[in-house]
Amino acid sequence: MHKHVEWDDPGSASVERYYKDHPQDYPEPHEGSIISARFRGFSVRVRVDARVEDTSIGEVVALIAADNGRREQSVGDLALGDTVRLPDALRAMEPRHPAADDDQD
């Protein structure tokens, strides 16, 4: 059984929005793919176990703070290991986190 999640709107980080202009390059998830979404200010990585129409079903494998890259075991009622459904329309690009050795001017 999967956990119901109210995913954040990906806004400008939307995978669908990006590939709207590049449909030939759209990477449709498949079993084993790692895809991302946003939830309460965190980037959530999901390993795809199955696909049903335009929705991936899989295990949460990472919860990463979008602002600084900090990893958590849980956010609200979402935790590592939970099985979730992630519609393609709510997939999000991964945010870039500055590396520890990046120059901070």
C-alpha cells in the first residue's frame, strides 16, 4: 500500500514544463529510475518500482533540504522507505546545492 502525499507544485522546476519544448528528450521513468518531487521545501527522491499510466510508484530513498542539501530521515509524515505515488506532472528537477569548496563571494 502506498502513502498519500500532497506534493508541492514544482513551479519553474517542473520536469514536464522543461521537456515541453524538448519532447523528444523526455526521460520517461522506468523500473529502477530515481525521480524527484518537492514536499514541504524538501527534494524527495523516489526509486521507481512500477508505472501506472502517467504515475510512478516507488520507495522514498532520500529527503533533501532544497536550500542547503541537508538530508533527513523524515519530513512531517513522509519518511525514508515509504511507498508513494508520484504523478509525472509533479516531478521536479533537482536543485543545485553549492559544494562545500565552492567560493562564497
